[in-house]
Amino acid sequence: MRYVRQIGVIMVKDLRAELRTKEALNASLAFALMILLLFSYTFDPTQEMMREISGGLLWIVFAFAGTLTLNRSFARELPNDCLDALIAAPIPASALFLGKCFASFVLVLAVELVSLPVFGIFYNVHWTAQLPELILVLLLGTWALTVIGTIFSALTVNIKLREVMLPMLTYPVLMPALMSAMRITTVLVNGAPIGADELDWLKMLIGFDVIFTAVSLALIETVLVG
Amino acid sequence: MSAVAVEGVWKYYGDYPALRDVRVEAAPGTCLALIGRNGAGKTTLLRIIAGFSTAQRGKIKIWGKEPREAETRRQLGFLGHGISVYDELSALENLTLFGKLYGLPDPRKSAHEWLERTGLERVRNGLVREFSRGMRQRLAVARAFLHDPSVLLLDEPFTALDDRAIAVLQRLLREALAAGKTIVMSTHQLREALELASHVALLSRGQLAFHGARTPEMVDDPGYVYARYGEGG
Amino acid sequence: MPAAFLFAATVWAAAIAAVVAVIASILFLRTRNFFYDALALAVTEIGLLLLAAGIVTGAIVGHVAGALWWTWDPRLTSALVCWLLYAPYLMLRAAIEEPSQRAASAAVVSLFAFFDVPLAVAAVHWWLTRHAAPAQPAGVAQSAWWSILPVVMLGAVLSWVRLRREQRRRAADAERRSAQTV
């Protein structure tokens, strides 16, 4: 129980700090909306094209905008050497990690939930047909993005060129999760339910989440303390 | 049992030894001043004692236990070069946060107490980013002492403090020593540190060149230790 | 050997390199013995080198056989994805000065990359075979034991040379650091 409370303390701290400044949130949201707008304007996709690419477009937007938030996750601990104080505190490194994951998860999800209606409007897509399943994929895919982004944020926190290294590490590793999420999302946005094929992709996404959450929890102490 | 025991510690950066077979102890209730030139390894050693990095060889024992164990971490207070408080939170929020992380029974009450003791009660709801330098430093000190640690590790604590902050810190350190706490403090400001210290250790190029009780000669002439045991004032 | 076999052979060599790298990384994290760090670096670098050569060859063979520069053949594409998984390992190492931190961070990245390989390969195969139907030119993925062995041995020799070079570089680095502190 104390463990859960510790996770909560970290999560609340991160959310409070972010909501006070809203730096990452604004940047992330602006980026997402701008890409959606730009893409719709420059490519002017037909309904046919949209049936093919909606999942891909959405998850590219989510992943790129999400990285702006995830980069801040451990980077926000650098000014004033706050990271030292967190590492020194008697909370398990895994609690620190999960607290930050949950905080980033909330922030990234918020941007995604705002982007979806905007997407629906600009691209004339009725995306609510399979809403519960879509939310499920959103949650699973966002968790994948969050876990990988947070562990690599911790890894790159005090190296030079952090903002370049984080996406370079994150995107290749994320690829199976992104592909799964893209595939299932395209099908759901088109109004079709999850079929046998999508079920395979769903299993891959869940497997990805489980494996990499476990690996991250196992390695976080090493990443932070060395 | 000593409060802090450094047993044969070697720290390598790659193949380069930053610390070589360092053996030093701090008995409970004593204040050990860790002195040495830049690059001698003081900060490295302190950070290893605090558990921020690990030595490749040798052990650290805090009350006989590893630094990274939760119980040990509860007993340790660390004051490093940074103030380790959040700019976007208020003084009260910062201390309450750390109070919760350290599992204090009443984090808010402890936070108020320490804001009082460091003279920050009136600005408790101000965001740290708006504080003056001296106020930030006093808050950092409050954070380090908040959970009543039995062992205090301070890395050049008097450097870049304003007069009020120095006074606050000296008072708190004297009170801590009187209450039986153990202090290990690295320092350049020999005078302030040597006044408080009961023991002195000199690090020279990663090795312990001297370790013993503080003598009156040392307080009168801080360069004495360097001249006698180090590479010359 | 016919260029068609080179690709498959380098994939095998790269796979072996990945296994050696992850074992070396785990051993480094447990023992903190820098030999394992040098080993992981050496095999990863040589593995990436050989795999790159194989991918380029595979693309050229595909181009000659068909008409496109990149055929989206599942095996070629998943090889490229795996290459992209391990390339950041080298970039990360270049970005970290301090040897202990560099070795530990690189070991973590190597672990993540290794666990991702099966997922990435499966994902690429599913995507390309179920949802697209590219013409698969013959010859890209043929393998024969007699082509694999020489490439693997080449890789082993190159890795050993790279390993020795890394160890020499580290010794020189340590000398330089101790000379710097007066």
C-alpha cells in the first residue's frame, strides 16, 4: 500500500508541476493539431485514402507529439539537481518510474483525446463507431509509448544531445507497438470490429506492453544509479 | 559500530581510478571534515557514500547497512551542489512532498516546522523560482534536515551561501551534533568546516593522505593539514 | 559467392552478434568487468557493418531482378528494422563521455533492442504479407550453410580485431585521464 502511495506522490508531483507551467502540454498539443491540419491541407486525402491511412496518421501524430511530453519526464528533474533528491529518497526506483509513467500517460492521453475530435472534423471521419475498442487500443498503445519513452528519458537524462537521442532510441523499439496500434486503429476507425487478424495485432500490443514494462522495471535502478 | 564506514573503496571511471583504497570511518555523533584539492575525489566519495553511484571495489556501511537500502536512505540527509527543490512548487509544497517521500507521520506539520527553523515560514506559499538565492539555499537545508536523518552528508555546503544562510546552517549543524547526529562534510571553506569538525580526512589524488582528530593547529592554520600531509598548501 | 546468398548469411551473422551482445551486456551489468563492454561494442559494430552490407546487397539483387529499388520484401525490411534498432546503440555510446555510465547505458539499450527483435520481425512480416502483396523477387533470402560459415567467421575475426582496438583505446584513455589530474 505504501508502494502505491509513493507512486501516487510522484505522479501528483509531476502533474502539478506540468499543469503549472504547461510547457510540454502546450507544445505537444500545438504540434499534434498542427500536423493534423497541415496534412489535411497539403494532401487533401480522399475518403478512400482515409480508409487506408487513418490509423497510421493518428499514431504518427500521437507518437511525435507524445515524445515532446516524454522527453520532459526525467529532464524536469535536472534543474536544481532534483533527481539526486529523488534517488536518495527511500522510495524504490520502480515506484519513481511508475509514478512518472502514470503522469506522462495522463498528459499524452489528454493530447490524444483532444486530437481525435479534431481529426474527425478535419478529415470528415466518423471515428466513434467502435469507441470502446478504440479507447482500449488508445490506452494500450499510449502505455507502450509511455513506458519506452520514460525509461529512455531516464537513460538519456544527463547526456549531451538528449533531445536527439531520445527519439532515436524510442521509435525503433516502439515499432511493433506502433504498427499494431496503427493496424487496429485503422480497422476500428473504419467502423469494423476487431477480427481475427486484429486480434493477433492486439496480442502483440499487449505482449509488447507486458514485456517492456517488466524489462523497464527490472532495469530502472541500474539506469538511475548505474 | 561506526555511523559511516568506508571500507577499501575503489572507484574507476573506465580504467582511471578516481578513488584508491579509501578507508575512513565516522563514529556516531562526530563531524568529519573531508578536505582536498579539486579533483581529489571528495564529491565522488560523498556521492558513493550517499548511494548515488557505486564503487567497483570495497563497501560502504551506514550503521552497518548498504546505502541503497530503504531504511538506510531514511537515515541519510544529503546536501549537494544543487538545491534539489522544485522551482515550480512552493516552499511548503516542496517540503511536504519530501516529507511524504520519507514517510513522515505528518508531512505538513514537519514542513511548517522546518520552514520556521530556516526563517521561511512567511514565504511558504511562494514559488521557489521567485525566491532569492539565500532563500533557495535555506530551503535546500530545510529539505536535507526535514526527515531528521541520523547521518548528514554535505558537499561543500558553505560554498556560495549568503551570510544568513551560513548562520542558519551553522546553527542547525551544531544542534544536530548536540543531538548526536553524524556529519560528513566536504569543504573548501576550511575555517567554517574546521570549527565544527571533530575529525579531519584529507584526500589527495583519490587516496586518503590523513585521517585523524581535528587539532587546534588545524583551526588556527587551515593550510596546516595540506602542508603536513598533502602536496603542500 | 552469388550475391543472393550474402544477404541471408549476413542476417545469420548479425543474429549471432545480437545474441553475443546481449549476453555480454548482461554479464557487464552483473560483473562490471569492462571486457564485456568492449565485447558487446565490438560484436554490435561488426554486426551492424555486415548487416548493412547484406541489406545493400539484398536491395541491389532485388533491383536487378525486379524494377524497384526497395522491394518491401519482408525479410529485407525486417533486417533493416533490426539494423535501426541497434544503430542507436553506437550513437548513444558516442554521446556519453564517462566510461562507466556509457557502458551501463549501452548495455541497457542492447537488452531492449534484443527483446524487440522478435516482435519487430514478426510485426514486419505480418504487415507485409497480410496487408500488402509485393512481388517477392527470387534470390533475396536463399541461404546455404556454406555461405553462412565464411561470413560468420569473417565477423568473428573482425570482432576480435575491434575488441582489441577498443581495449587499447581504453588503456590510452586511462593514461590520458591520470596525466590530466595534477
